[in-house]
Amino acid sequence: MATQYGISGTTAKGIASSVERGVSEGALEPGTALPPVRRLADELGVSPGTVATAYKDLRRRGIVVTRGRGGTVVAAAPSVASRRPPKVPAGLRDLAGGHPDPELLPHLVPPSRLSPGARSHRSTPRLARLEDAVRDWLGPDGVPTDHVTFAHGALDLIGRLLSVELRPGDAVAMEDPGYHHLLDLVTALGLRTVPVAVDDEGILPEALRGALRTGVRAVVCSPRAQNPYGGCFSAERRDALVEVLQEEPDVLVVENDHASAVADAPLRTLTAGGLRRWVHVRTVSKFLGTDLRWAAAACDPTTLARHDGRLLLTSGWVSHLLQETVYGLMTDDGTRALVARAQKTYGLRRGALVRELAERGIEAHGESGMNLWVPVRDESAVVNGLRSYGWWVAAGARFRLASGPGVRISVADLEPADAVRVASDFAAVLGESEATYGG
């Protein structure tokens, strides 16, 4: 409660700093209500305008949100204390992390030598041969490749673009349920999230149209391996979404193809639909290694200029050492064979768990990627119930905006024989507490 933490300060800056300190130290937890403006002003001996200015600054920076008559509360994912997943309890099998199977990743071998000389790479930030490899990678999937760039991962690129294109308070259409780190990022930038419902074919066209009518400035979506739902665009869904997006040509469309080579589903990209503002981003962490913080992107010329202009003023370029490593792996025949094997393996593991759950009458969603989404009525009951059987799954609250509850199960290293056990134990948990299940 806010009353247990003494907010201090005699200026707007001081009051905001006091609240921020309380949030970062954990004394003011997400959802904690802050005192009404006039009450806090009386307690601190300052004017209501001073407190209102402090609260406005905190809202702008994504630390608090205002809920109308509900007052001002600490944001669900405040920018000074981004949500971290709970630690996996000792002795439990981790099905919550969403990480690739280490056995299906190549050995990372850095280049044998560094770039010659101590010089800036700002004039040539990208290796030409890696640019060519990226075009060869994206082009066959229908992504226009006239303009490509690199970043330190998808979140790095998306965060940079949103900070350049939008201003605090602007709205972004986000998948619901969606990737929790992206949801946190948007909040941390002081932007508003507008939920867009998803199904097994990705975001719903009418839900997207409704979000666009509210005035969103950007749309962030996944064409396949949607996290956590597992949806992937069908050709019909892609065409319907393009039709909706063409009604608002100035909206930036961010297509996050995070699993790409191991999604076990074809890419049906929005970027081939003649949109004016768009970017398609791919990372390699799911199939080349989580330590490779590198992403490739193709985009329209305006988006390229804005992204690279901001990159130039910050890190300047993506390490050429990292680029050399990525290029070596992307063009290695052995690595390509391993990635193809990983794609097939993840598909088999995902399909095995879907079938086992279905045989027990349990609804699960996972058309592509490494995760399943299982709707439930009480997330805590299911998570704790499975914990008693030795499994650790992710409660859906971290992934949801307005959608119904569920749990996410990662299948990256779940062998088919293990899928039988998981499904049986899941059914037992539901039987022990039938009211917890909403499927």
C-alpha cells in the first residue's frame, strides 16, 4: 500500500523521484494506488499542481498509469522495474522459459581475427556479404529486400523505431495475448497498448480494424510462431489484414518473425501487400544461439532512414565481430542442416503435446513455434497443481492485456514420451480442481 511508503519531496521532480525510488526498490508494487493529488499535496505541503506535474511525468515515463476514477496506480510493468519471470523452483522441469533446445544449437565459434585497425565503422556499418545473405534469406519468402538493416535483436530494433516514430501517450496495437517483453517495452516507452485479439491464424482483422479506429500509430504482430498463442497467418488472413491496414497507410506495421527458420510454418508476410510504412524483423537467437544478439530487418526507405539515423547516434553500428559470426553460421552447410533438423523436431514435439492434451479433452493452441497456449479458468491453481507433479509452466498473466486466462507451455525440449506425462498430469490437475479449467 502507498501508505506504507512515505512519498517525499517539495518539487515535482523530487516527488517523482521519490515515487520512482519506491517502485525500483519494490516498496511500491505494480497496481499500488498512489494518494490522490490533493491529499498528497496536503501531506507534503505543496500545491496540487506540483503533485499533478509529478504524476504527469511518471505517466509519461511509463512508471504509473491513470485509471479514471480508479486513480493513479503503479504500472503493471513499470519502466524502472521490468517484470522478470519467477525462478524455476529446484527439482522441477522447466516448461516456462521458451528457450530453444541447446542440443539443437550450433557451437558458436567467433572469427579468428578482429576487424583490422582501431577505426569507426559508421561509414560502413554493415558487412556487404551479410547484407547479401540477408536478402537471400528474406527474399524467397516474399519480403521486399531493397532496404535492409541490422540491430541488436528484435526488441532493440522495435524499441528504437517506436521511440523515433511515436511520442509518449501514443497508442500501439499489440497482440493479446502477446509477447510479455514487447508489452513491457511499449509501457516503458510511455506508450499506450491497445489489445488486438488473436486466434490460430494470428491477429483478427476486425479486432485490428477496431484498434486502428482508436488512432493507434503502430501495429506490432507476428506472422508465425506467435508467442504465446502459436498462431500463424493463413493466406486468407494475411490478405484480410493487408486490406484493413491499407485503410490507414501512415500506421507503422512491425512484423516480428522471431522464430523464422524453426517456426515450422510458411511465412505469409504483410510486407508483400504494398504497405507504405512497414518493417519485417528476424532474429537468430532461437536457432543459432541466445547469445547472438543480432537481428536483420527489411523495411521501407523512410523507416530505414529513421532507424539508422538513431542507431548512428547511439551504438553507431552492430559489432562487425558479431556480424562475421552470424555470417559464418548462416552460410555453413552443417548449421543449415542442424536448423532444418530443429524445425522438424520442434514441430513433432509441439504436435505430440497438442494431440495428447486433445485426447484428454483439453483445448490447446499451437499451430507453429515452440509454445502452446492452454486456456484455463484459474492460472494459479493450474500452475501450482502442475508444480506438485514436477512441472513448471508459465502463468498467462504476463502475456495478457484483456484476453482470458491461460498458461503457456514451452515444448522446445519436451520429447513425445514426456508429452504423455505432461498431458496426463494436466488432466489430473483439472480433475482435482475442475473449477480451475475454463476450456
